[in-house]
Amino acid sequence: MRNKQLTLLFGLFAVLSSLQHCQAAYPYYGTKIGALTRLHHGVSGDVYAVDSRTIFIKKFNYDGEAPAAYFYVGNTARPSNEGAARLRDERGGTTALTRRYRNKDITLSLPEGKTLRDIKWFSVWCDEFAVNFGDVSIPNNLDFPRPQKIGALRGVHGVSSDNIVIVDAQTLLVPNFSYDGEAPDAKFWVGRGQRPSPDGLRIPDENGKENPLRRYDRKTIVLTLPEDLTIFDVGHFGVWCEAFTVDFGHVRLPEGLNVPPSLKMLGISPQSKLNCEVLYDDLAFEVRWAVAGESIVVQLVAKLEANNYMSFGISPNKSISQMIGADAVVAWVDPETGNGFAQDYFLEGKAQCSGGRGACPDTKIQDKTNSIRLLNAAMVNGYSIVTYQRSLAATDSLDLPISIVDAESVVWAIGPLNDYKETSFHTYYNKHLHQIEFGRQPKWNCPLPEGSRPGSGSSSAEDEDNVPQTSSSSSTGGLGYPPAGRPNLEPEEEFYENRPQALQRQPPNRRPENSALAQRRPVPTPKPVNSNGAWDIPAIQCHEPEDGVFYAQMGPTGGKHGYPAITGHVGWGISWFINGLLIPELHVVRGKTYTFVVEGGNNPDIPAKYHPFYITDDPVGGFEHKREEEKKAVRIFAGVHRSRSGQVTPTGVGRLCNWTPDVDGPPADDYQSFGAYQRTLTLKCDPGEPGVITWKPDRSTPDTVYYHCFTHRYLGWKIHVHDSCDSAVAASERHEIRLPAAEPDYAGAEQFDAEPSIRHETKMESALLRLSRRAY
Ligand SMILES: *[C@@H]1O[C@H](CO)[C@@H](O)[C@H](O)[C@H]1NC(C)=O
Ligand SMILES: *[C@@H]1O[C@H](CO)[C@@H](O)[C@H](O)[C@H]1NC(C)=O
């Protein structure tokens, strides 16, 4: 059942239609259980099993007017008070549902210890009156999604791993990954089909970087597929040398894997499932955690001086934060090797460890007493991030249990390591009582990591209507962010509510085009979706804009009606916006000079913030990553400088401006027209100057050329070049007609034989690990 039918589309129809491909892959919310019966109070919604313990309701409605309605599950044949268990609401609350829900997407967890196997129904139930407002029954044999183990990596250059776990549709856990680090340009690589090729896509490493891979020695890493890419879109994963197109080892990703959707696909930011508390703001010292069954996964983050440690522990006395007698973890990352450490300590005294007395690693006091399992460590932009796991219970006499019922008093410290890589004194430590309830409903009391918004998950599930917001108030990157004393790593952003305002801003007055730029230009009103499912985005005709000035900025691909439907090629999540429009076709005339004001990002160290604009006869783009022969085969008309030695450097480089969707709004797919979607986008700009390039097409310019990104493929679209404006009239050839894809016959499809799934915890664990790369 599930979406095997959808996933089987891939590969079979890859050639025919990347359009179908996209529609099929996304959105995916898990295994559909069914629609809620619409009995009372306007209850409706589609219910999905995300994993064994999690339910997702797409477009939940409820008028909020009944006095005492709750979410309930039970194991009786139909909803009743008997044997029923109340769920917490999507915010973790326990009170009756008194808010109105209108087309809300919500995620609910079953009570501790229960799985979907244990229940027969889910209902919006008024227990006072024993009335069912709407319910869905859970089939006995429900095949809910769960993490799946696939093969292991085994290849050249020492590439190896244990069996890889597909944690969810966008997350891979690669246990014990090794690679010798000797090749010049190795990348984690995914792609369609069964084996790697240059057509694949690199995926960022466990820290979100796209640099060539360094050496790994049995490291367990978590990789996240970028943007909307899911494992259903790709047929293999491995290590690939991009420069020399060599396969260093790969595994196939079986089709039809029944894995949970990622949190992102459910519109949940990982931190809405996680806890975080600030320990020491001046050094951005934070503790993040998730309780997972019998154990707890903890992530410590701080901006440490070289050779310093951070430590965090449980006080022996629940009512005071007492260092003596505490059970602590001392953690650090070696900046040179990138190796991380997390050591179990017992603080017998405040002195340096000597002869088993003082602040000592447990193992210096007694053999085999390390109860800490290091999961991951990374140094990201100068922040040390260490993730570890321990059991909640005390496993030996040097450990203290962690209660998930009562608050614990905690202790922390930061200081230098001595020559034995043990703690010496501490420079900073907590001077006041600090208590933490480890078992609480997840709460993120820290600044929000980059790339996330306040309340994109449960915390914002406001009752109000789901009207797409046009105000910038929801996009300011977090309440009180950055907090006092926190280094401001985020460039200041400017916010523009929509295009007309963006056009009103005064550009820097050092360029001759200045006056032209300041002019206000109307945005054409785009029409609804056409028969191909593509939004109708008007071409920019050759007589407009008169001054020949175009703004080129980044923005989203716009879901299934956007980039893929327009171009017939799958989009990777971002694309060029020209004058506020998603990849419009441009019409230009030979002999006229055009100016492109480029705001695609100018930081070559962050691939996501570096999109040089150029014009070429190559329909693919991404010149930088082409092979030498491929480079020779394409022409570039604007946006690069060629040195005498033949070195090509991009010149269409300027600050990043990004048309940013409202994360709380409906998905792009829900918009019938680009115009409606465009109004929900906010233009956000990094500080700095735009880049400017000029281009004068001439007789040698072909009739069709393309604007693209120098560093990434498939971000742009067509430019039609005409001899005169008159000849251009009605020349906007539209989308070609595509064959409708037939449904494949999947009756005989082989069910992938999954190995016993790993436990639910891994998801939390990986969410924490994923935060490492989102953090800064
Ligand atoms: C990695 O491999 C070692 C040795 O084979 C094994 O003891 C360890 O459990 C593995 N680690 C993980 C996370 O699988
Ligand atoms: C914990 O600390 C409080 C306050 O100092 C003290 O009254 C109490 O006796 C201590 N409890 C134990 C078990 O040491």
C-alpha cells in the first residue's frame, strides 16, 4: 500500500517525466490511515502514521466550541470512554481543545509505551458527554513507517561503513564510516538509478559542508538530504570523486522503503522536538537533550578557546547545584583532528585528578566505569559540539541516575585541559542553583539555530486561520535572537514585504544605473496553473523593462507547480527569481545593453550563499563543476572574466537576496497561482552590495540562451534573443506538451525485506545530530 506506487514511479519514468517524479515524492507524510469521520463541530482531516508512535493530521479542522474535547486513542472496537487514553495536544498541552483549528497540520505522539499496534481508533472525543466528534480506525495490520537498515559501504580509498540506516525520508545514519581522505575531491553523493554518475548530486557532510571529504576513521555520521530531496528521489548513496568522476563505493537505496517522513516534511523544526537550555550565555554554552526510552541523548555546544573543555553534570543533592560528588561529562573537540571526546567524570573534589582523588575520569578511579557513549562531535565555525548518550539509570557506583520525574540540579564548568587531557581548574562555572526537568515536554529555550523560525512546529500552531502571512513579523529569525552577549553570526537582514516595496528601496548611489534602479516597476499579475500543472508565469517581454535592468535574486522552486513543471526538470529547491518572478523567460533584442543587478550571494565558502549569475548557451548551468571537455563545449556571453591563461572567474557576484517562503503557510503546492504564492514570499537580503553585469547580445548570440548559476546546475531558465522587438511578439513558446505518465504495474513488485528496524530513539538522536549542522 503506502506510497510504493509513488516511489516506483521513479526510475521507471525518470526520463519521461521529472514532473511526475516530483509530484510523487513530495509531499509525503507517512502511511495514510484515513480521513477523520466528520461527525460534529467541523472535525475533519487526513490522518497519517509517521512512525510507530507518531500521528500526523493534515489539514485538521475543529471549531473549538465544545467544552471538553480531547484527542483520544483506544483499543475498543469503536471510540468509547473505556480503555481510552488521552493524548497531549500538538503543543504538549493537557487541557481541553478550546482553540479553533482551521486546516492545521499537527503532529501528535502516543502516550509513553503505546504504539499504533496497541490502538484501534483515534478520535476527537468529548469525554464528559462521551461524544465522538470525528474518528478514524487504525487497521490491525497497519504497516507504519520505521527506520530501515540497508547495505554497508565497501569501496576504494578505505571507504567502508556498517549497515546504513535510513532514519527517515531525508536522513541517513552511516555507522562507523571510514575513508582515507587521500583523494582530492571526494563527496557524499546521491543520484537516480543504481549507480553513481556525474549527474548525481553531492550532499553536505555531517556538518553541512560541501568541501571535499576529509579522513574518517570509524565515525558514525548523520547526513541530511538537502532541500526537498528525499530518499525516494534517489537510487544510490556513496562516496564519489567529483573532479575525476570516480566511484569510491556506494550502496543502492531500495525502492519502496517504508521510512518515516522527515520532521521538515511535516513542517516541524527539529528543535520543536528537542530541549535546550542556555548554561552560560557569554560563551553560547547550551545543553540540548532528548530522552529516548531508557537513555538520554545530550548535546553540549559552546564557543571554547583552544584546548578548553566544557562539562555538564548532575548534582548529588537535588536541591542545590553542588559540584562535589557530581556525576559529570567532560567534553571537547580537538580542533586539529576534529576528533571529539566525552568522558565520564566523578567530581570527588575540586582539585585536579591525582591518584583517583579530585575531579577524575571514572576510569581513573575504577576500571570499566565509563558510562558515556560519544555519538558525534564537530567543530562548526568555532563552536564545539559534542553529542553523547548515557542511560538514565546509574550504571555503576560512580554515576548518578537522571530523574525524568523530578527536576535535577545541574552543574557545569568550562576551563582548560591539562597535559593529560584532563580537567585542570575551571574558568567559568555555575554559581547559582540551576535546575532542569529532563522529562518535560520538549521545549527549546535557546536562540534558534540558523535556518529555522520560531514556532515552525507545534509551538506556533495557533488556532487562527491559516491565512498566508504577508507581514514580516513572522520572519525575523527568532524572538530575541541573538540574545545579549551572543556573538552575532547572522548578518543583519533587511526585510521587504513584497516586490513593489523591494523595488522602492534606494540602491547605493555609486552606480550609473542608479536612477533606473530606484524606479518602481509593476509586477505583472501571473495567471493560475495551466494544463501541465505549471503556474503561468508571464515572460518578461522585450520592451519591458524599458531601461533593460533586471534584478536576479534567489528564491524557492515553488513546489510541483514551479520549477519542475515549468522546465520539465526536477528542481533542487532553489532557483533564480528575475524581477520577483520565478524563472521567467526573458525576451531581449540584439544590440541593446541589458543590466543584471545580481543578488545571488557572494560567499564562496558557503555554497548555499554563493550563486554567481551568468549567461550561456548551456541549458544546464553550473559551469564551475563541468569537466574540461564540457567546459570547452559551451559558450558564455556574460558574467565571467577570462584570464589570459584561460581561467574563468564569475563576475555576477553580489550579496544574497532570497525570496523566502513563510514556513507557517501552506506548502507551495497548495497555491493555484504563482501570484498568490509570490505574495507570501518575503525578500530577505544579506548586507552588502549587489553585483552588476551588463550584456549586449549581438549577431553572434544564438536565438536561445540561458541564465544560470555558475556553481549550481538547474537554477535558471531561458532567454530568447530577437533581432527586433516586433519579431518577438507572441514568440514566447510555452511549455511543451508532455505525455501523461501511465501508472506503472507494481503488483509484482518486490517488497524490500527490511531488517529489524532500529529503535525510535535514533530519530531523536539524529535530530540532535542534525542540529549540529544547523546550529551556526
Ligand atoms: C563500529 O565498529 C566497532 C568495531 O567493529 C564496533 O565495536 C562498534 O560497535 C561499531 N560502532 C557502531 C556505532 O556501530
Ligand atoms: C542538600 O542541600 C540542602 C541545602 O544545603 C541541605 O539542607 C540538605 O541537607 C542537603 N541534602 C543532602 C542529602 O545532602
